[in-house]
Amino acid sequence: MGYLFAAYAVFWGLTFAYVFTIASRQKRLENEIEALSRAVKREET
């Protein structure tokens, strides 16, 4: 039974780590898109 608990703990730990990395990548991409959008607006004027 201990192995089952360990397996669930590892699974959820890895799942949360994966979700965290995806969220940080998304935030970084949003910041980059915003910077590119500002650069395009400056070039248009």
C-alpha cells in the first residue's frame, strides 16, 4: 500500500510541476507578444 501512495505522490508532484512550467511559459509568451505589439505600434507611427 505504501508504494501506491508513493506512486500517487510522484504523479501529482510531476503534474503540478508540469502545470507550473506551462503557466510560466504562457506568461513569458504573453509578455513577448505585448513587447512585439508595442514595437509594431512604434514602427507604424
